[in-house]
Amino acid sequence: MDLFSSLEIRECDYKDEHYSAREDGAVMRHRRVGKPKRRLDNVWTRGTPGAGGYLCIAGERVNRIVATAFHGLPPDEQYVADHIDTNCQNNRPDNLRWVTKQDNLLENEITRKKIELVCGSIEAFKENPSLLYGKEKKTNSWMRSVTQEEAKNSLENWTLWARTALPNPNYKECEHQIGEWIYDKPIAKSSRTPSFSFTGHVRNKTEIPIKEAYESNIMDTEEWLAKTFGNKENKIDVPSNGDWDTIEGSDSLEYTETDYISDSLTPLAKQKNWRTPSEFPCCPQQFSGNPLEVYMNGLEEGKLFCTSKYGDSHVLQFGMTQDSCLWVMCRVHIGPNTHAFTKITFEDGFFCHENVGAFDIGDEPEKLFKSILSGEIEI
């Protein structure tokens, strides 16, 4: 049985060629009557990447061919076939629409947010479009053809990001964090969520999906696998192709908290359950009196708190709890998550920075953080 037999196919003429276009974004160029067959004639293809990551067939952009077949001719040649989810390789018809070049920049919610992050505001871009020049180069490594479900997940994840992301001076570094997670189901509440309700890396005994645990910042990957499965014989092989469905056995496991402490890139600062080596610019190097109070007195909203090869985080709120622990809430850009909590203690002459979790805006992180500082919630 042909796997594609159930997909809708439409035909169109585009630039003196006749094409068939399929609802999964593939196209087929028909052989010209009375002409020799060319290499790409009568062959279904999604195209090959060209300039800017756009898929092309014989130099023509596939997105314009699919849009013509499913949405008709554009009002004029100045219109562009906008990729709603900004994935230039997702040429499914429901991801394409004819828009003017200005609408492509300003009416697409996701593209608009990217411009705001790069230029500071839409008004600043309108006054001086050159602010975008040289900075709008796309990070294409995450782009690829997608299934219908992946297309839906990607659009939901991007839309969530567009509605929650705040201006970030290191936007380009954050953009490089885009990866396969963009095609996963948007993070939602699950059975592992504690009674006070938040999404993040839960620091207690709980059932968590293997993929999520592996990708989280619980600890170094090899260390995590070794402690989780006990020995090499019981340890799973991390799939190199990213296909976690191929793993035999249970798709979840019981994870019992095991603290993992490592050196940071800053003297006197340790990392607890924090996989990526990081710097903590605010960490005191000389002090007298209460170490945590000295640390807290050096914090202020907007100040750089942590930096690593994946990006920076900046202070939003901070405070001391009754058990004399310093807590810091930061603005981050980790997939759909926008806030991160760090718990700081002073142990054996070192400031220990514990990764408590990353949260999205739907988790009401400000309310949760206030409850932690007041003692209503203990973590």
C-alpha cells in the first residue's frame, strides 16, 4: 500500500512548469510535453536546502509552489509565501499563507517577537530597519520537514515562546538553543507535579519519562545513567538518532534524588544538580560576616547572575528564607521555560548553587517564588 495514497494532491502551473503538490509539502514537476525527461521530472521531492534554508526544486522555492497549488495565485509577485511557524522547511499547506513582505515581518506573531528581541521594539525597527541588517540571519539547524503532529507541536511551542519571551541582549546565543525539542509536545502538567503545582525538574522520588530525565539538568549524562541503572549491564544506550521510541522496556523510570555537586567556573562557587559548567559573576570572592548576606547585598534586578556556553540568566527577584538559604529567580530562555530558580547555601567554605528547576509562565513562577520565600512552600 502506498503510504502517501491518502494525502491530498493538487496541481498548479508555476513559472511555465506544471506541478503536483501534496499536503505533506512534497512536490512533483511534470515532464514537459514533447520534451526529453529531466532528472527531477515525475519524481516526488520535498526539495533540497538552498539560500536561507528554503527548500528548492531546480532553483524554485517549494513553498511558493505548494502555496500556489493549495491557496491559489498571490495577488502579485511581491507577495511572499510566509511560513507561519518560521520553519522554512515545513511546507505543509496549513503552514503557508500569502502575505506582503511587511506583513511577513510584522503580522507573524513569531517573526514579530524575533524582531522585538533583536531591535528592542517594533517602533525602533520601523524607524531604522537597518537595525535588523546583519542580525536577522537564521539559525537553520533545527529546521526540517515535519509530520502533521510535529507541525502542530512546533507551532504551539513557538507561539508560547512568542507570548512569553522578553527582550534579551544575548538573543542570538539563545536562538542557538533551538533543537528537536521544538517538535515535541508542549510541556504540560503531569502526574509528577507536586501539590503546589509547577512544571520543572522535580527534586524528589518520582516517575519521569526517560527522554525528559536524560535531557534535563539533573546531572551529567553518564553519571545520571550510571546511578539510575546501577551498572553497565542494566544501562540503556542513548539513541544517536534521537528516536527514543526504539528503546526497549519501560518508557519511564523511578528516579530517586541523588545530589550531584561539581565545580563551577567561578572560584568559591559549586554547582549542585547543575550539568553545564557555569560562571556566577555575583558570587563573592572576599567577604566578612554572613557569607549569604554579602552575596545577597551584591544582587540587583537585571544583573547578570549566571553565564554558560548556552546563554545567560539575569536576576529578577531574590531573598532569604527562614532557614537561611538565599534564593534567586532569573529570566532564562530554555525551550518554552522563562524562569529558573536557584537555591544558594554556604557549605564547607563554598557557595553551593543548586538548580531547583525551570518554569514556564503558566506555572505562575512569581507566585511560587513568593511562597518559597515566605515559607508557605518548602523545597
